[in-house]
Amino acid sequence: MSGSRVTRLSSLGCALVIALNLAITQRLDLIFDLGFVGICVAGALLVHPRDFFRVGVLPPMLLLGSSVLLSIAFRRSVAGPGDGVVQGVISGLANHAAALFAGYALALVVLGIRHRVMQRRRGLDRRGQVMFDEQQFYSNLAASPAPYLDTSATPEEKSTTVVGSDPQSPESITASNQ
């Protein structure tokens, strides 16, 4: 999927996990944390390779956006009753730092593995250099016969054109050696 589609689906999934968690416990807790980690990993698995960067920076932005919205709309789900909006955002980020770390780390690991697999399929090593290991690309190399060259022109014929002559005129001089 494209990066924008994965971003939209991740935001929607995060909103659904928040709604489910708030409906059950009135506060964000382990349900949100597990859902958040799952959303981060799913985004890394679904994104198109050209948008790896976008999904690589998505988890912190997703948690920050969720904390800001909850701090404005339903502050007691992320902070204490007397806390302000800024304190609610900070509390939301601090209380779910473990989920952020786990989701971010797993998403980056998944993206790294996908990138490495893509490089291998293109025949590149870790530095982006072309690999010369033929065994990797030709599975039946050991059982294949050696290539050979068969020519049918015998004896070899050589031709020489005299410099300064016009090749299209009949007076052009060509010598053949055998």
C-alpha cells in the first residue's frame, strides 16, 4: 500500500483502539499499548518500499497526535483531573513510552528486514555492491554442463582493405589471406 494509505489506516486503527479502550476502562492502558504496537508492525508490513521512511517515522507521530487529541477532548484518559493540556500531552507520551519504544523498534526491524530481502533479490550486498555468488542466483549450477563455443567457419578468413580506396568502386583493392 502507499504510505498515505497506511498513514490513514494507522490513524483510523489507532482511533478505534482508543475508542475501544476508553469504552472498557475510561483510561488508556494495556489494551491501547498492545493495539498501538500491532498497528506499528502492520504498517511496516503493508507499506510499499518507496514509502519506508514515512512509516519509519509514523509511530512517534501517531502517539503524539493521539496524546494531543485525547488531552484536548478527554483529558482524564491520559492525565490527572487538574492537569492542563500540555501536561496531558506529556503524561500521555510518558505513560505509553514503553509501547512507543516497542512499536517503533519492531516497525524499524520489520522495515530493515524487508529492505535487506529486497537487496538480496536484486543481487546487492549490504553496502549496495553487486554480489558475485553465482550459487545464489543459479540453483542448478553444479549439475549444469559447462558452456562451450562451436564455430562453423573453417579456415579462418581475413580481409584487408587498402587505405585511400573507395570501397564502392570496382577498382577497390582487397587482398584475402588464408
